[in-house]
Amino acid sequence: MARLFPLAAAAGLALALHLPSFADGEDLSPAEIQQIIEKFAAKEAEFARARENYTYRQSVRFLELDNGGNVVGKWEVVSDIIFGGDGKRTERVVRAPVPTLRNIILEPEDEQDLRNVQPFVLQTKDLPKYDIRYLGKETLDEIPCYVFSVKPKKLEKGERYFQGQIWVDDRDLQIVKTYGRGVGIKRNKNSQYPKFETYREQIDGKYWFPTYTIANDTLHFENGSIPIKMTVKYEDYKQFKADTVITFTDPAIEQPKPEPKKP
């Protein structure tokens, strides 16, 4: 996600998040697994279309820490995803203090990950891009889930992909959690992108929406290590409804003419 200013080169980045062990739970045939994948990808495509009709607030905070855990640099942006007067979806920045990061800079790929990878949606049209492997079943916050490993088959220039694991509700067949990182062809070999966890919640009784992303680790550079924390919150989801209702009339249907008024 970040790299040092040119005076230092980046090394590796690892995120100390717990990965559970999985039990098979139940034996599924390859045909059954493929059917589950196709069904949840179709539900994810349905969710992606529905989410385009929602407004929400997104709050991003990236902190640079010292070895004692004290904040020494910060990057924050609070924005509202809304619909303009023309009915098109747009982003309105509500608050963006001047960044105070000392050693870390953020890159365009970070914005791509923030928009598309961290709130990962695996739609039907994306299935050919990924290798998907069934890991087993796990109960996540009392929700029985299918767990899959996901990684891109091929990296295309300018594209960002998700690589990691997803938890799919076995009833609603929607992603409820992702754990992994954004990957792609690097323009700068020193660029690094952290692992993250994104959680979803059922907002409207039908779809599971991203509500929280967290990354918490130490970036290891040749000149030293820099602890970082990142949080992203998605709040106040509201379905957009147009104020104007347009009624269309079929010109082929002749409308009755009003009766002339009697004198």
C-alpha cells in the first residue's frame, strides 16, 4: 500500500492477522462446489447492481506510528458517495485534513484498492479471472460459511485484483468477510500493499454491505521499520430514490378526445 520516500527502499509487508484452520464440515463434490461458486457469484452481481443505488459515507484513516505506538503521521479523508442533480453517482469530500505522513507516500494503486479491492465483490463476469479453491466450512460470528481461497490467474497491466480468502454465507450465498491483499503489476518495484480484513453486515435485510476494513502491521524497510494502522468505515447506507416520476405513453394508443363543452 505504501512505500518510503525515494531516500529509502521498501522491503516486505506482512499483516499479523489470525488465519483459522478449516474443517471440511461436509464433503462436497466438485460439481457441488462449482454450483455454489456460480450461485454466490450471481448473488454478488445482483448485490453490485443494488449497491449502485445506495448513498453512504466512507471514512478512511491511515496512521504512521513510532515504535512506542504513538501517532507521528496521519492521512484522513471523509467523503459522501451521493447522487448529483443529474442523477449520476459522485463523491463529495466532506473532510480532508492536510496529510502529515513523514516517511510513507500513497500511490494511485492505493486508491484503486480502496475503491474496488478492499470492498471486494466477486461477480459472475469476474470468475474467469480467478482461481477459486474450496477450503471448507467455518462458523463466523454464528454464521455458517463456505470458505474459499481466491487468486488471480493472470495480472493485466493497469488492473488491480484481490488475492486471499473469502467467507460466503451458506444461506444467503453472499460474501460476509474477506482477508487478503490487493495485487497487480507494480510500476515501482518497491511498492507494497498490505493485507486487510473487510467485514460486511446485512443492511437492508437482503444484501450484505461492506461496513469495516482494518489493516494493522509494521512496514519493514532497509532503514528501519514503521508501524502503521489503517481503518475504513462505510456508514449511513441509504437507498437513492428519484423525486420525479416519469410516465410514458404509447404513441400507438389513441387517447380519447375530451367532449366539447355545451354552450
